[in-house]
Amino acid sequence: MDLLDHVAAQIKDLRINYNSGEGLSQEALAKQLKVAPNTISRWETGMYRPGLADLERLARFFGVSMMTFLPSEMGVGDNENLVALLRTARQLHPADLEELRKYAEFRKARSIFKGKSRPKPGRKGSRHK
Amino acid sequence: MNVQDYYEDLKRLARQVRAKYGLVTPRVLPSDLRRIYFSNGIEIDIWPYRLRNLRGAFICDKLGTTVMLAGGLPQDPLVFTMAHELKHFFRDRDLGLSYCDQSNMNRTLEIGAEVFASELLFPDRDFVMHMERMGVRRNQCLPNTLVQLKHWTRTTLSYAGLAIKAERLRFAPPGSLTKVKTWRKLEAAYGLRV
């Protein structure tokens, strides 16, 4: 399973298992995230890759780390650098420290996602040669 | 190097940066600083989520050099924070992470970043020159003087920054300006927008 398929599967999994297995419809999730209803479907089928800001919002909505969307072999468990980095910031307000941790994860996700987008449907052959 | 020498060195660096990037007035805009960031390969992330005291953070590691800035900062605090984080880029890159909030303002590195930012936005020499032009002598600078100065120069250094500078350069007795909290009212009284 490649990275984008993994992201798609994770989104679907989180949505279906939302609220202790009660689940959430794609429309309801779309409403929460203020995106078009078919966007969720396209994320879940891997047709579109959600942007990093979308992933951050999804992570916040489901109350999970942004690293949830990344396969473990891509360094989800490798948080040594992150811990070392944040050790210096212990005197921050806990809420700010949490945001700094999320920002550090955001950076990591960005570095992994760089250049991993899929061509958007409907644009095939439209590139100038 | 003692602490005073360290701060003087940072001021020198700030003046060099101003000269290199053609900053010639005390009105330094976010676009000016973005240009400096861009030319040094520093990525800016505006963080749209709520932060308590944190205004900015600088991270330099194997993933790159990035500065996180609190979203929604007004222009003056934004410019100051960007200038502050720029000091960490020039001098503290090996630390990995630096952040700017209210809790760590006593550390020498952080005070140094404030000194650097203040000099980058409004060099002491220019400040003294403007004060002399306005006929302000030692210990005679009043809150209204700073309102007038900010209005004339359109500087993006905040009132808090101007007050610290005026006291440090002995244009005002210690505490006479830095304790003022009513800058907006003074602006209104001066006939400026509130």
C-alpha cells in the first residue's frame, strides 16, 4: 500500500469508527470540515490527496496525531528528534507546547508528502509540452 | 564575550542585514522580512490555531529551516516576531528550536533576539537622529513624543519597543514610558486612528 492509499484508508477508518464505532457519514464529516461532500469520498478513494492543512484539520477533528495518517515505516514511531526538540520548550504553556508539537508533526508530514501528489482528474493531457 | 558585547554584536549584525537588503527607513514591512526569509531559504508557516503566549518558533533541523508565526498577529507584532526569529536563524541555528513567548524573555539569547529585532526595525542611530530633529533632549521624552515619532516615521516598531529604546538611550527616565499602557488613547488624543 503506498502513502496515498494509506492516507485514504486511514481517513475512512477514522470516519467509520468515529465516536466508539458509531461512525459518521461522509456528508456529516464534510460539514464539520467545511468542504464539499464529494471531497471526502475522493479522499477516501485516493482520487484526491488531502492537503496538509486538511490533514491537520482531520487530525484535530478526530482527536488523533497527524502522524496517524502516515505509515509506521515512514517514521511515525521515530519521535526522538521531536522529543529532543520539545525538551527545550518545557516552560511553555501546556497548550502552546501541544501546538508546537503539532507543528513539529506538521513539518514532518510535509517533508514526507513532498512530491507525493496524484494528478488531478480531468487534467490529463492538458499540460503543455 | 560579555553580555553587553554580545548585544552590540547583534546590533551590528542587524545593521548589516538592513544594509544588505536595502532597509533604509524605520518602516520595515512583513514583505521586507519575507524577502529576507526567502533569500535565506527560511520557510514561513502561519499557524492558524489558537496559541496562548507563543508568537513564533524557529526550527532548524534535517527537515529544513522553518519559522512558525502565530496567525492573526497585527502588523507591528508580526514584524517584530519575524525580526526576532531571524536572529535565531543567523545566530542560534545549532540549537534546533527557539520559541518566542512571555516565559523565556529573560534568557540572554531571547533578549539578544529582542535587541536584534529592535535594531533591525529602527536602528538606535536613526532613533537618536529623529529625537534630535524633534528637539527632544535627554530625559525629556514623553509618551506623546513617541506617538508623534511613530506618526512621522510610520515605524513598524511597536510603542513598547519604542519606549524601551527611548529609556535605554536615556531620552526618558527608567519606567516613565515602559509602564504606559494607554498608547491607543494617546493616539486618539493626538488625532490618529484608534
